[in-house]
Amino acid sequence: VHAVFLVLVIVLLAPFAAAVPLAALAAILFATAWNMSDVPHFLRVLRRAPLADKLLLAVTFMLTVFVDLVVAVNVGVMIAALLFMKRMSESVRVQQQGDIGGEGASSVEPLEIPVQLPPSVLVYRIDGPFFFGAAEKLESTLERVPLGVRAIVLRLGRVPFMDATGLATLLEVIERYRHRKVRVLLCGIHPDLLQPLRAAGVLDAVEPGDICTSLHEVAERVGSLDP
């Protein structure tokens, strides 16, 4: 509707606009540009926004003024995408349940379901979308697994998405621990992950009985590991 209205204005009113002095049109453009700049909001963002957002705003503003609007928009979108991926990677937690020092852990988090697991079984839960920005977090966390561990349980119920890097990292971790004779069990897989895990070969890398729906089922599978 807006586009049609502008076409009609150009077609019907253009002859009248030719009689408007350029100085008056310039004043209208100045007023329009000032309103579009939204100075109060700009200053409020500079005062209250996180530092990364302030820098993004400043870079986009400088490119708009001194280079080109198209360049500013493209660069701003790319920087914003990188900041978003960084924040998402920081929001992903790979946490040993009940562990204070796990990377990304903010507090002691006991097992949510009261089950009895052998001491040689460790339970880790991954929270958030597991993509390339968070893949290193899984590797660095599982590198600290102590000696004597005979099984690792990875809870995936809170992982709604995995990209190719995340899938490859998970497969590499499973194969690494199988080589060390450490059993890896996948627990509570999010429904949206089943097809990607199957296509990436992750489900084939674990024993058929080591894909569990709950910690109760995990307890049945690993109950005989310790005497």
C-alpha cells in the first residue's frame, strides 16, 4: 500500500514538486534524517548497552558516515552474527552433575532423578545448542575425566540442535573413549537430534543397548560395572 501511494504521488504530484525551492526540500531532508537517526535511542544504547554492542553501534555508525550505508549494513550484520555465536557458545554448558568445578557450571547440581549409579560412572549433561562454537567445551571438559572411570553418560535432552562440527566432535569423543575401554552411554536424546545423530554415525558408534531414555535405564545398564 505504501509503495502504491508513493507511485501515485510521483506520477500525480511530481509537476507540483518541481516548483518547491531546493532549500525547502533540503530542510525537509534534514528534518527527516534527524528523525531517522533517533538520537535519544542512540545515546541511550551508548550509555547502557554491553560493551560489545556499543562497539558494534560505533563501527556501523562510522562506516555509514564515512564509507557507505551498504558497507555499514553488511559489516554490521557480520559482526552481530559473530557476537551472537560467541554468546551462544558461552551459554552452552557441559557439566558433570554434582560437580562444582565443571566448566560452565554455576552451582552444584545433583542428579535430577534419584538413581544409584556405580562410582565408576560419571554423568554429564549438555545444555543448549551444540555447534562449532561450543565443541571445544565438550572436549576440554571430558579431558579431565579421572582414571578408574569405566562409563560416561552424556545427557542430551536439553540439546535441541547440533551442527556438523558438534556431531563430529561428539563422534570423536565416543571413539576416543571406546579406544580407552570406557563405555559411553547417550541418555534422553532430544527428539530433534535423532536423525542428525543417526546420519552422522553417532548412534552406530555406541552399543545398541547404550542409548537410554532415562537415568533409571542407565542404572540398569551399568549396575554391574562395580562389584
